[in-house]
Amino acid sequence: MLIYDDIYSWEGWGGRLKLGSGQCRLRIFDLDKDGGRRIAHLKPIIVVVSDIPREPSWTPNQMSVKSCASHIATKVVREFGIDPERMVWVEYYEAPSKDENLRYPGSDRFDEAVFVWREEGALQGGWKPLSPALTDLVRKLLADAADLTEREA
């Protein structure tokens, strides 16, 4: 079940200069609240983050999701009361549109960010490709969320 889908802003650590601040698309899914399914999941919370296109209103020092992953994860876990040991953090990079004239067109990419959790928050442990089964599940969750948004509009 989709429990959050919006643009998420985070404050950086640079004070007045707002170093490390930014925005991303944040979607949080809770598989335990999935309408009657009785499948137990070790990590039922799936957080999907993705960069949003830069607009002129962005300040030049705003950061990408990948460059601030542990900072964003710490804030999201605290703000939404998520147990980080029961969460999968997915960075989603949408394929460029077919209209773009690219030499090497790509496809959608899903990376799992691996964190080491301490009392003060997340420490970046690295990234790995999402498993094929989890990639399929995330694709389905995103498609269902998009369908829901279209029906509500």
C-alpha cells in the first residue's frame, strides 16, 4: 500500500548557505498494509527515491539523491517512524525519453542503497543492483501508484 507520494525537501547542513539541501520524489510503500495479503515480509517498507528534473528555481548547491543518500534516509526514517532494519531503500533512475537524442540510450535503473545504521543515523555502505524479483515488485508498485494518481485526477 502506498503511504506517501510527493516531492520531499530536505535541509542540508550548511546553515544559511543551505549546503546539501535538495528535493526528490519520495514514495513509501508498506507491504504489510496491502489489503488482505497474508505474506510475511522481512522488509515490508519499500522507500523509492528519485531525482526530480532541475528547474530554474533550484539553487546551484542543491544535491542529488545519490550524493545525500544517508542524510535523506536518516531524515525519512525519523520523520515517518520507519524501522530501518525493516526497510529497503531504492534509488530509481528513469530512462531518458525517446525524444532525447542520446548516443547510448538507457533503460530504467533501480539501485538498492545499503546503509549501516548507528544511533546518529545512516552511514552509507554502498549500492547494489536491485534483485530481479524485487525490481519486478517495485515496478508493479510504481505502476499501481501511477494508476491510482491518474484515477484521482
